[in-house]
Amino acid sequence: AHGGGHVRDVASYAAGRRTTGAIGIFYHHTDGKHPTGGLYRYDGYDFVNFKSRNGDGVNMPSNRISTMYASSEGGIWCLLSGRPFLFDTRTCRFIDVMKDYEQQLGNYFYIRKMRVLSCSMTWLFAEDGTVLNLEDARPTQSIRQIATGEDANNVTVVCDSLGRSWVLTTKHTFLYHRTLKTFDQTFPRIVVSGRHVWLM
């Protein structure tokens, strides 16, 4: 069957025993014994495969997803070849969240890390030190640049009880909730305990 330009193939290895159970989404690498790329969802009977296809309007470099995270809005964040894509589980479509923003800026970002928070915020750390964030509810409209010159390999990101994002880098401490506060003081550790935030 076709839906939204994405073929939904029932994986052949799932044939056989029919059982019901929890529904989840997961992926496999291509390594000779696992299915080839994309996302797989267990629907209670079989594993259903979702991939981006040529001509669907989404410029995914491949379907070999290296990392995935659950979005606070029910979607699945996928990172592959330094590019973040959001799989919309309602429309079964992959979304290139960076495309319009990069075209507007005339710049391309290679995303080294993603941090998805329960307070509906996702943070992106680019190889060139750029820090970006976006709201999970409207990812393509809300993406913004927060900072430059940060080390993407050494960051800590948490959400506190007030829904604020705390980002610790080797150069700054960022506090974000609608507006950004930047502190020059740095901390290697952060703990959220109730309504209090502790750093050391």
C-alpha cells in the first residue's frame, strides 16, 4: 500500500506467528542479516517498514538511520549522515526540518548531536559549533540559531520542572524558555530535583 508517498512494506521475516502486543517503532542497519534501512513499526502482527523513496519530495541521502529519538509530539526523530529528519507518524511522511531554514540562511549544517527533551524542545548541535533549537509541535517554523562556536562533542541538555531547557557546554551555560539567557560560568554536571536545579 502507498501512503503519503512512502511505501509501507510488511517485512517478510515477520511472517509466521501472529501475536498482539505493545506497538513500537525501531530500525535496523544493513548488515547482512537485518532488514535494509528505514523505520519499522510492530502493529501487533507484523513489522511494517517505512522508507523515503525517490520522487517523494524528501531529499534523504539514504534510509540508513544511525540514531532515532521519540519526539514529545509522537513523531520519530531520525539522524542520518549529519541530517535530522522527523517522521510524522500521523501522515507517515519524513520531514526535512532544516531545508527551508538553510535555504533562507544560505548555509548548510552538519548535525553532530540531537537532544530531544520532554518539554517539547529539541536541540541540534552542528559540527561547526552552531547550536540550534526548535519546538517539536512546529519544527520547521520554530527552528532558530542559539549560539556559535560551541563544542558539539561535550554538551549536557536537560529540562527542568518549569519546562525550561538547560544547556551546558564547555564555554557557556544556556537557559531557554521562550527567551535565552546566556551565562559565562560553566558547569560539568546538572541535577533537577523537584522545582530546584543544582549545578556543580
